[in-house]
Amino acid sequence: MRVVFGVLSLLVVVAIVGILAKKQLGAMSGPPAGSAASAPAGTVVAPTGTPQQQVQQVQKQVQDAMQQARPMPDETK
């Protein structure tokens, strides 16, 4: 009797995990990423161009980010 309850509880847990995994994977599938011009800010866009151009784009973005002024914390303490 104990073995039957053990197997049944294991099957229930596996079913619950399977349902949750299916929901998570279903939430990930969405509309495919469009072009960079139509994508809102903060979204991931598929890379375009050659690998060398991609490296240059990333280097430029890093340099631009490094040139921006960092916000100073409040000195009210």
C-alpha cells in the first residue's frame, strides 16, 4: 500500500512539473523579433551584418556608454 501511494504521488509531482514546464515554454514563444527600426527600446534584436561589423557595433556602443556621465548620489546624509 505504501508503494502504491509513493508511485501515485511521484506521478502527480511529475504531472505538475510537466504542466508548469509547458506553461513556461509556451510563454517564451512569442512574435518573432522584427527589424531594429520597428523594435521598441530595450528589446533583443537578431544581429545583422558580418561578425566584424557586429564587433565594431558593440565596441562603439561600449565607448558611447563609457562617455555618458554617471549620475552622482545625493549628499544629504
